[in-house]
Amino acid sequence: MDYSTFIPIREIYIKAEKETGNLLILKEHAQAEASLVMFVGEPEFIAIAKEKGLIQTPRPLTHELYLTLLEQTELELLRVSISDVRDQTYLAQVHYRIGDDEFQADSRPSDAIALALHQKIPILAHPGLLKKPLSSDQLDTLKDFIRSVKF
Amino acid sequence: MDYSTFIPIREIYIKAEKETGNLLILKEHAQAEASLVMFVGEPEFIAIAKEKGLIQTPRPLTHELYLTLLEQTELELLRVSISDVRDQTYLAQVHYRIGDDEFQADSRPSDAIALALHQKIPILAHPGLLKKPLSSDQLDTLKDFIRSVKF
């Protein structure tokens, strides 16, 4: 896959939504019209909110435990990517280097985003996944869709 | 801490409990009377149930993603321990080796148990945490207590 065409995500908005689940909105920058909207589970939402400095938790979360271990190894986390949506499921990857070799591992987007925010590494999204803003009719259709998307 | 006195956990029972949360019971062996009872959050419960082969999930869970990365490094996971309970919060550690040096990282017990089941490494518990079976009156008291325990 040609990741050089991917768009860097520099703005992430999060919102706790009772009816539909917890909402993430990814944008290239604050003024960008196009966005990627996804709903995530409670633990991933908490991890992302914590990385954004919005909440604190008394004990290390799952990804904090593992990042503590990884930081002591020669494995270097490079970037994460959100590459596709298939069967209403978004696909993401974590890219990393060991020595001179680069690898990638499949990931849920919410895990990839929490990891990237913690490590301060780039989040890249396939350009086709960043949608233009929708009309209110389209938004109603989207709401039905995003409720059934699995993260 | 003298981990040589810790008791190896060889039996883990899990049960989804609607009213009180998801239950884990740790025992030295199936016939042992003493047990360590803890309640865990939904994602940790799912991770442990998956490691026990009770459920499947279509995509890698958070700890599976990170263990995939760690398995490619020189870091060797050795064992996990549940060492204490303070302010109604259980304390656990992940023990690991890098080269000739051994380290430990603080962890939530539920993360430590999911990790240990996945990696097939020992789970050790402080002997004082394994309680004898309780009378039904004591069990009622325990139920009030464990509801407020944080994992």
C-alpha cells in the first residue's frame, strides 16, 4: 500500500455519546471540512481521553503497561495508519522498526490511535476515508450506519 | 519481596455476573479450598475468556496487538504476580528479562492474568490473598466488599 498518499491526522475530537456510543472525529487540521467519524468502545475511549489529558486513571491502562515494556526494547514505533473499511469494520496498522527492518501489525483503529497519542507518532488515514461534511439527511443515514460499525 | 513463598495459580474460573460484574476465581488447583476472588471490567474479562478458549473475537484485542510486537523483541516475559491489596485495589506485577537483567512493571491483575494465559507463563499469588472458603454470612459481606473493589 502506498502510505505516502495518506493524510496526517492532527486533530482528534472525542465525545461521550449515550445513545450511539463514544464518538471519535479525526481531521487533517482544525479547519478541515473532511473528517473520519468512528465509534469506539468504552476502554479505548478512556485510553484516548487519558492521552489527550482529559481524564486521569489511578492505575496503568493495558496499553500503558505494554508501552512501558516496549520502551525498554530496541523496537521503535514509527506511525499508525487507518487504511480501509471492510464489512463495516475499519482496518488499521501499527508500523515499527527493529534494527534496519520495518514491519507492520494489524490493529483496531482505537488501539492504534491511543498508541500514537501516547508515543507522539503520526496517525495517517487513507484519503478515501476522510469524508466531506454531510447534509442533515445524510447525517441521519450515517447515524444508522455508524451504530453498527464494529471497533 | 520474596516471591519464592508465592503460590502458583493453576485454576482460573470465570463467570459473567450481571449484578456484581464479571467474576474471576483463582485457585492453586481444582481441589484447593482457598481462593482469590476478584471482579474485573468487561474488556479484561473478554481477554481472559478468549485466552481460556471460551470465546473468539474477530480482531486482535489490545493485549494481543502488543504481545505480537513484544514477541519480536529480546524482552522475555517470565511470570506475573499478585502481591497485595491496598485501599481495596489489588496490586500485580509483570516480571520480565532483558539480556541478563530482570525487571518488573506494575499492572492491573486482570491485565497480568490475560498476559500470563496468552504467554503460558506462571501466575503467582501472595499466600495471604488466598482465602479459605467463607460461610454464607461472610459471603454476603464479601459481596458488598468486592462490588467496590477497583480493577
